[in-house]
Amino acid sequence: MIIRFYATLRPLVGGRSVDLSDPPDTVSGILERLACEYEGLHDQLFDEDGAVRRFVAIMVDGRDIRHIDGLQSRVSPESELDIFPPVAGG
């Protein structure tokens, strides 16, 4: 599974993307695994209560997980994830 990272997340994972072999079948499982494997990533993705930070955007095959099943959105090994750091504007 290809997971692409953007902006300030790239230095934390050492590049633009990660190829995750034998991925978990939910977005939640993938994020937990990534947070364990890459130091500093957990604090960028999760708040102090363990919830995904409000302005972090996560896409599965081009669809925002907030419009699917949130962290319980199902993924397959062929899925592509895009993870954007907190973004806000006005």
C-alpha cells in the first residue's frame, strides 16, 4: 500500500511516500502502525486525547475519510492513502 505524505510530514517519514507491506484493513490501524514506526508522527497526527487532529486531512483513494467511515474506513492493499498535515485558513 502506498501512503503519501505532504509538507511538514515528509521529513518525519524520510520522503514523499511509504510503501506499507501487509497493511491493516482500517485507516485507524494504519495510522497506529505508522505512528509506532516513525518518531514524531504521532504528535503531528493525534491530539492529547488520541483523536486525529482537527485539521489533518486523510484521503483514501481520493476520498476524505470524514465522508466515508472516519478512522474505521476500510482499505485494501491496493488502496492509496494521502495524509496532509494540519491545514487551516481564513
